[in-house]
Amino acid sequence: MRTQHRIVYLLFCVVLCATFFAGGPDALGQAKKKEKSLYDRLGGVYAIATVVDDFIDRVVADDILNANPAIKEARDRVPRAGLKYRVTEMVCMATGGPCKYTGRTMKESHKHLNITEKEWDALVVDFKASLNKFNVPEKEQNELIAIVGSTKKDIVMHPNM
């Protein structure tokens, strides 16, 4: 029996070493070190809601955006708290969190607002200001800006429309 135990132990060591060297020094801990989702790296829904709260307050007060009568009218009609909730829900879902966005599509909710490139740029400036205020790291900011940027085609009015 002792010989069989030694053989099993030897085989175990060979498999362990092969796994270690085949995948490099980090192979054994790789599953644990898998990068967290953007949602987790941002700090979860409460951190996201805090940034969204600040962002929506900036957007609502933005003179460039308020110069557009359609945007101003929508702001007067849609409760700020509801907008903050929907944006938080969307960011939570888009970053890999457990939330499910239940609002209208970006195209549907913005088509009547006639948003221009200048207004889009003002929105992005407001978003970056909120991210900077809460010290969101550059890597995560870039990922968030890319997510927001992916909605631009559904939000900004195209001149040939």
C-alpha cells in the first residue's frame, strides 16, 4: 500500500507542477484574481447613484442644454428623482451590476429633443466633472465614457434627419 500512496502522491505533484508551469506563476490563483466587473470597481449601486445624483444636477443646471427649448420642456415635465433613478438603473446594468434597466430606449426617449453635437459635448463635460469630483479612476472613467459614447447615435440629432 505504501507504494501506491507514493505513486498517487507523485502523480499529484506532477499534475500540480504541470498546471503551475503551463499557466505561469499565477495559474493557481488566476480564478481568484479575475478582474472585477466595472460595476464592482465603481463601488456598486450606491457609489453609482451618488455620481448620477451629482451628474443629473449638473445637467439640469447646464445653460447650453437649457438653451434647447425641447430639453427645457422635458426637464420641467420629468421629475428629477425619476430621471436619477432611471440613469442609475441604466449605469448599474451597463457596468455589469445586478440592476435591470426598465426605461425606454435611448432613441425613443431622446428623439423629440433635437439634441445637437454641441449639447452632447456639454453633457460629456458634465459627466466627466462628476466623475472627477468623486475621484473615479481614469481606467473606469474611460470605460464609462465608452459606454455613454455608444448611445450617442441614438441621442444626437443628425443633420440629414
